[in-house]
Amino acid sequence: MADVLTKEQRHKNMKNIHGKDTKIEVILRKALWSKGYRYRKNYKKLPGRPDIALTKYKIAIFCDGEFFHGKDWDALKQRLEKINNSEFWINKISRNIERDDEINKKLDFKGWTVIRFWGEDIKKHTDECVKVVEETIFDITFEKDDLG
């Protein structure tokens, strides 16, 4: 399957993909803010610069796009094998998956809880994503109470 866009069109599309303040991040941040949760955006003091960091609870949240972070990787990889430049995309996304895993481990080692949401889940089930965050906060708070 060949790329339907010209090289220039593809370049323009890729150039417009930004790593900060994506639609999915803004949706989740607004939902958390409206519930009274305060956070840091793209928190530079942590590995991977989490999209949202709830420093009070040591929770790092990442809002991952399905394509670039390899959702359903086996199926996606099979589709990518049929396109032009497949080696580039397979390597790129494989490396993103590895990097996500490395970041998760580094944050875990520093005592942070990592939550990763897929973009479509944030768009279609924002309330459920917020509920996951709230349950995580509850678990962390409950653990602290048990320990101290």
C-alpha cells in the first residue's frame, strides 16, 4: 500500500504533530481540573516529561496516541509491513514502545505511579479515565495511611 500523500504533504502533516497540549491532553486536563485536581504539565523534572504530573500523589500520566505508541502492535505492525517506508515506521514505533517501557520503569524506581491512557479512551470515555486517576489517588492515600 503506497502513501497516498506526496512527500511534501506528508512532511507538512508530520511537522504539525506536536508533543504538547494535544487535544487528548487538554480534554483530560480540563476534566481533572474541574474535579479540583492540580497538576504540572509536561513536567520536566521527571523522566519522559509526563503530560500530566500530580506531584502531590506522585502520579505521572501519559496521553498516548494509538499510532505512535503502537496500540494493538501486532495488528498495526502487519499493516505497516505493507506500506512504503515500512522499515522506518516499524523501527520508529518499536523504539517508542521500548522508550515508554523504559520511562515507566524509571518512574516506578523513583516511587511514581504511572498511568497511560490511549487517546481514543480519553476522547470517548473521559469520565472513566478520571475515575482511574481518582482510584489511583485513593489507593496511594490509603497505602500512606496504612504505613504511617
